[in-house]
Amino acid sequence: MAKKALVHKAAQKPKYAVRAYTRCQRCGRPRSVFRKFGLCRVCLREMAHRGELPGVNKSSW
């Protein structure tokens, strides 16, 4: 779980645009966040397996 202070800090509008960074909206993880979903890879995978993300399905070939 991410530190509450860092999650709050990331949610605020930064003084300069280049200082903004993405965090997972669900757990607050700062790394490997998919911009399209706003989720980290771990949460994205869990939610996709449960079918909670519309339009996402497991690939097979």
C-alpha cells in the first residue's frame, strides 16, 4: 500500500506541469501505471480477470 501522504501529493495540481506523475487510482502504486485505465499492472490484471473492465479480454492464439 502506498503512503497516504504521497497519494495525496500526487492528486494535487503541481506548480509546474512536468512535476506531475501518475499513480494507480486503486492502490496508489507509482510505477507501471496504464494511462488509459489509470491503474497499475497488478490492479489491471486482477480487474481484467474478474471481468470488471469492459472491452478487455484475455488473448489467446
